[in-house]
Amino acid sequence: MAFLYFINQRQYYGRQGIDMETHCRGMLHLYEQAVKGNMEMADSHRKLAAEIK
């Protein structure tokens, strides 16, 4: 939410707005990587559970 606000209003925030945008983009990248890893782990757990049945 804050990210979209700063994207739309960054001309008013100067360097702080750019720093916030960079920070948010970095955090989004980390979260996307975590989601990918969690999805892979969930798939492997589903496969193990299917083998046990």
C-alpha cells in the first residue's frame, strides 16, 4: 500500500521517495523468491505424502 502511494506521489518526496521505491522493490523480490521456495517445498511434501498413502 505504501509502495503504491509513493509511486504515485514520488515527485513530492525527492530522494526519500526513490529510496522507498528501491527498498520496496527489493522486498518484493525477496518475497517472490520466498514464495517460489515455499511452493517447491509444498510440492515435494505433497509428493512424499502421496507416496506414503
